[in-house]
Amino acid sequence: MNFKVKNDTFLRALLRQPTEYTPLWMMRQAGRYLPEYCATRKRAGSFLNLCKSPDMATEVTLQPLDRFPLDAAILFSDILTIPDAMGLGLYFAEGEGPKFERPLRTEAEIKALAVPDIASTLGYVTDAVSQIRKSLDGRVPLIGFTGSPWTLACYMVEGGSSDDYAKVKTLMYKEPALMHHILSVTADTVIQYLNAQIEAGAQAVMIFDSWGGALSHAAYHEFSLAYMQRILAGVTKEKDGVRIPSIVFTKGGGLWIESIANSGCDAVGLDWTMDIGIARQKVGHKVALQGNLDPTVLFSTPEVIHNEVEKILASYGFGSGHVFNLGHGISQFTNPDNAGALVAAVHELSRKYH
Amino acid sequence: MNFKVKNDTFLRALLRQPTEYTPLWMMRQAGRYLPEYCATRKRAGSFLNLCKSPDMATEVTLQPLDRFPLDAAILFSDILTIPDAMGLGLYFAEGEGPKFERPLRTEAEIKALAVPDIASTLGYVTDAVSQIRKSLDGRVPLIGFTGSPWTLACYMVEGGSSDDYAKVKTLMYKEPALMHHILSVTADTVIQYLNAQIEAGAQAVMIFDSWGGALSHAAYHEFSLAYMQRILAGVTKEKDGVRIPSIVFTKGGGLWIESIANSGCDAVGLDWTMDIGIARQKVGHKVALQGNLDPTVLFSTPEVIHNEVEKILASYGFGSGHVFNLGHGISQFTNPDNAGALVAAVHELSRKYH
């Protein structure tokens, strides 16, 4: 189907077409658990330099593929490039996570928010996509990605990470119109951003809704899912006659899986709290599922990993429509050999289900 | 029914018996958002002194009741009194949350774990229960509580709070038998502890499973719910001919609500992520529900609080079986007037549903 991709198992699984085995990749597969990543990161001087250099972003994107026979590559970047492009001034304080120099604090700041020019502010991302795609040379498909508007807005209003989302939720409850303005501008930006990634060569796209699970049922639908739906409606569905599948991942979103499956996406990402067999019963006739091993399983042994992989595969059952993944990004404290054991186990054990 | 309790609305709601309005209390209602609490806490010198003094624990337990017409009191204490009684050495590093001097690190330490003598190690808790019950003089019922074995084990193995539960989950996946030993000894301790609280005067009991939501579906059932079930089977069900209702609250446990409702509890606590009307459809014929306003709503205005309360009451619908509460403990940054607005709104708006 994708004549340019030698191994298109991942893309076929997302479209629920037959595959020979269950494909897999790992969220944050290019990350600190790999010594080769740490070496490049050190050379870059900072995480942001790494994101902003297409050469180095390409290098680290390919590192996990050189180590493990993964079925997809994912653009190395950060979800916060968008608010940075909007002028909020992203920086990383050592050991403190991402911060913004100019978080949204006043009504005037919120009303001044506008869709940035993607080419001039985020060209380094699309350059990285083109270069990675070239370097991959069709080995596996390349995933582009974005944060969800709600998740980006959390950072933009809080000014960094948060335990309780007090600032952004206070805004949401007290000034819903202002909150909707932030989300609306952000969603419009995301559409252009993802379409630029697709234009540059991304073959699938994923929306990371990392903080949607912090919302109530009603607030999730109004302030997070509605904007992901708008994005899915606006994103390029096909390029050169080839379908570009989309994945929505709301961490902690298992309760809302039916709504997510109706959002217009091709696949739903699952964290490890929901049984994937139950998820398949609920929505498997409509979307593919991606997940969902607890990343802490990788702190155990190859034997335990083998058993836990088998449990997930058995729970999903026979047939296509499953992309194996962790339920969250791989921890920096993971032994790379255990990541290798995971990849081997999925490839070996899944054949009998296809 | 409870002739000793002037206002037994809370107990009737837990047993799904008719009430005139929806009763409410707030998790962490005796807490830092109240200046009178902060004054007592300061006088105590430390949080642990406050927990260990029956006089001062009684004082702070009653403070929110003197301010607001709440429908239940909850023992002022901490879930970590149990591991402390087991010899792990609980302390609170200023601004850092709870810590243990002697966390469980080795197989020998785990195997040495034993059920402590409740009277000699936790007498200060049962003394507080007796004294609070006397001071309440039948105003409202008194809730006793415990942490769940899984949640206590998280602290016991991690040595304090954790973001990713890496240590305790590694133990769980690598050495399940050792994990089960910790949970088993802890569950047996909890049974004796809750029964001592009931003997001293607790009129309902609640199990706080704060970290059950960090587990996978399978691990939750095996390592958290199974031990809460054992506790529910072992806890005193009736005292002096009066039923002692039990509440199980797994934060992030909405996906497992059917299993929780089958655990032997009378009521299920809900965080704010699940719509309470959906929860009622799933399990309302079997258990009462307690919840579930997002505590950050209290950062808004009385008008917004009023509207959000109405939405929850409307979603639950007509009839008994609902105890209103927050979906998590009230934040220290809450304006007490907004807590008052919540209490007034629930009492006023709920009458039409009864």
C-alpha cells in the first residue's frame, strides 16, 4: 500500500488491515534511557538546542531504530514548540522541566494570542521531518505529533508543569470564554502545524493529550476533546493517494474511550489502566488501539516482560488493529536490554494472533 | 434508625434509605484552608503531634462542623499511622510530605513485617475516636478511616511519596510473593485497626485507596482490590444493632467501578473524572455513591459553584444513595467562604431530588 515504506506494518495496523504480527514502537523511544541519546544531548548543550537542530533531531530519532527492530519512528521534538512559536518563551530550567518566560496571566495577554506563522517559527520542525524522512529511506513510517490544545493550554497558563492545574482550571471555571479563546487559537495552530509536518513527510500523526485526564467528564468533552475533534476535521487525511492515519492519546482517558473513538481519529492510544480487551469490545469495530504496557514492567526481567506482553496480546485477541506500545513514555531509568526484550517479545508472541 | 445521632442523613444515604436532601462532607475538611486549623497545627508544633494528641485531634475534627452545617465528621488522623505502628518510623520533612526512616528495602525487612499490637501502638487513634464521638454528642456521625493496603505499601516501599511508583511496582512485578506478603500483613492490620475504631465509636468507615489508580487493570484487581475485599469481609458490620457502612475510594478507579461495587462495600467514592450519572447507571442498584466535585471548582465563585453542584445533582438524579463530596481533598488554597457556598448549594439544591 505504501510503496515507499519497506515495513508498513504500523500503518496497516492503524487502519485495521491485516498484518503478519503486531507492530510496536515506544513512546519516548528516543530518550535518556539510551546512552547514545545522552551523548547527542550532551553535545547539543541543551534539550532545546537538540529540538531545534534538524541534524541532531534526525540523529536521535534514528538511534532507537538502529538498536531495536521497531516498526515506526517518531519525530524527535517537544509538544511545547507551539506555545514557544506563539511567543511565550520556552526554556528548560535544569532538573525542573519546561517553563515559560511569559505565561498567559492577563485577559489582554490571552486576547493577544494569535496563530503564528508556521514556516518562520516552526520551520526547524518541518526541516527535521524532511531530513528524518530522507534518512529513514523507507525503513519504517515516520510519526508526526502535537500536544492537544488543552494540554498545551495547561502549560501556557500554569507557566510550567503543575500538580493540580489550579491556575488553568480556575480560568476554565471562572472565565470559560477566555479559556475557549486560548484553545481555539491553539487548535487552529495545531492544524497548520500537523499539516506542515505531513507536507514535509510525516506518514501518521498523533495528538498527545497528556493532561486531559485531569478534567471532569463534562470539562473533558468541552475543553479537550472538542478541540481535538476540530483538529482531526482539519488535518490532511491523504497525501499522494496514501492515507495519513491519526492517533489520539488522552492519558487517563479510559472512561471516555467511546467519545474519543467517535472523534474522527483512526486509533486511540491507551495508558496501562484500561484492559485492552475491554477497550476493544467497546470501540474496536471503529478504531485501532495503541498500547498499553505499564512502563514500569521494563524495570523487571525479560521473563516478566515476556509474560506481561503475552497477557496484553491475549487480551486484545486475534486480528489486526493493535499497535503495541507502552502506556506512557519509557522511563529514563530503563535498562535498554529490557526495551530490547520487549520488542523481541511482541514480535515473537504476536504472530500467533495474526 | 440511629437514635443517638440527631442528623443521620449521611448514614441513611450510604444505605440508600430515603433522606430529605443530599448529605455532604468534604475530604480533608479539617485542613489548612481553615485559619483555625492552622492555629491549632501551629500550637501542636508538628502534624504528627497533632495526630497523636486526642485533645487536639478532637479540636480540629470539630472545627469545620462549627463553621459549616456538614453532615458527617471524619476522624482527624493520617493513613500512615499504620506503617508507623509497624515500626517504619514516620516523619514529615517540612514541605516534603511524609517519609519513613526505615522503608522496606530488603527481603528480610519485608519478611519481618508483622501485625502490630493495635492497643499499644495506635491507642492514640482510638482515644481520639472516643473523645471526638463524645464531643460530637450526636450532632452528626463520625467516620473512621484507613489507607488501603496497596496505598500504604506504596509509601512503605517507596519511603515517601512517588511520581512513578518505580520501587513498589518493580517489587510487584519482580517479586509478587513478597508484595503479597506486605499487603497481607497490612490488610490484617487494617482489619484490627478499623474494628478498634468502630469499637471506640466510629459509625462508618472509609478505605482511601489513593494510589490504586496507578495500577494496570489486572494489577489493580490482584494487588489492591483483593485486599480491600479481605478487609471488608473482616470488618465489623454492625454495632449495638446499628449497621456500620463502609466506603471504598480508589482515586482514578472509575474504570473498575463494577468490581469495586462488588467488593462488599456499601458505597463507592468517586473522583471527579467519572460522570456520577453514568456511575449510578452502572452500580447504583448495588451501592451508594460518594462524590464528586472537582476541588478546583472551589477556586471559582459562589455562582459557578452553585452551577457545578446543580450539574452533579442533576446527573445523579432523583432519590437517595448519594453523599455529596469533593472528588479529592479540599485544597489548602481554598477560600473558606467558597467551601461554605458549596455546603449551602448542596443543601438547598438537592431537596428537589428527594
